[in-house]
Amino acid sequence: MFDGIAKIERVVAADDLDELNHVNNVVYMRWMEQAAREGSAMAGWPTERYFKEAHGVWVVRKHWIEYLRDCRLGDTVEIYTWVQEFHFSMSLRRYAMKVNGKLCCVAATEWVYIDLKTRRASELPQALVSCFQIIPNDDPRLKALGISRPIRYLPAAMRAGQD
């Protein structure tokens, strides 16, 4: 059974490198999207199911990325992702990437769930929400995996009561 923290691996290829011979920032974003899709599928929601049953899809509103160390050709990058919070029509999805056992990147994406017909934000269907396990920032499994790290970004919808 899926425990809410997805892990995928990617091996750095020559096409992933920039002129400094380390992974280009756009590649990290591609890996984040791939991890989000795979994590959703592990929770029972592959892309096709959104179109067939939910009639809505996730779109990115904001990304936040902190690069900690570079990744180079041939490195195997472990990419972890989990949902930290749902709020009406949004999801805060977190990511942590490790290379050679050390964090190389932490990130977050604010995803907004939109209705396919109206193309506007839509309340999350309960059938969708109930399939995902929320992993709070202080979940001990994150620490055990060596990926516990606070983010310096907080989505606007979650800041409402903190100003």
C-alpha cells in the first residue's frame, strides 16, 4: 500500500546538463512534474483518471526551488514527493532530491485544481482528496529518509491567517 511519499529515480543524462556541466534548472522542474504525476498515480490517480472521472486537472500556480548541491552526468538522483496540504482547490506538493545520499534540492509546487469545462479553480472532489495521505512538515518519516527540511515559501492561500 502507498504510504504517501513517492520515490522515483533518474540518472543524469548528457541532455540534462547545461554549459556548467551540471543539471539545468529546467530539468529539475521536469523531474518535479514527473514525480508529481507518478506520485498521483501511486495514490490511485493516474492522469487518465482525472479526465475520465474527476473532469478536472492540476495546473501549476507557483514553484519554489532551493538548490543545495549540483548533480552531474551519470549521477542517480532520488526524487521524493508528497502532498503536504490540500486547501479548497489547491495542493501544496513538496519535493526533495538526493544525490550520493545528500540533499541536492528541495522544492514545493502550489497546484490548483481546475474544472476542465470552465478552466477555473474548482473545489477538490472528495473522491480525489480521500486517496491522498497528507504528510505534514514534521512527519518523522521525512527525517528518517533524510529529506526533512522546512521551505521558505508559503502559498498565499495558506498565509491568510498568518499576516
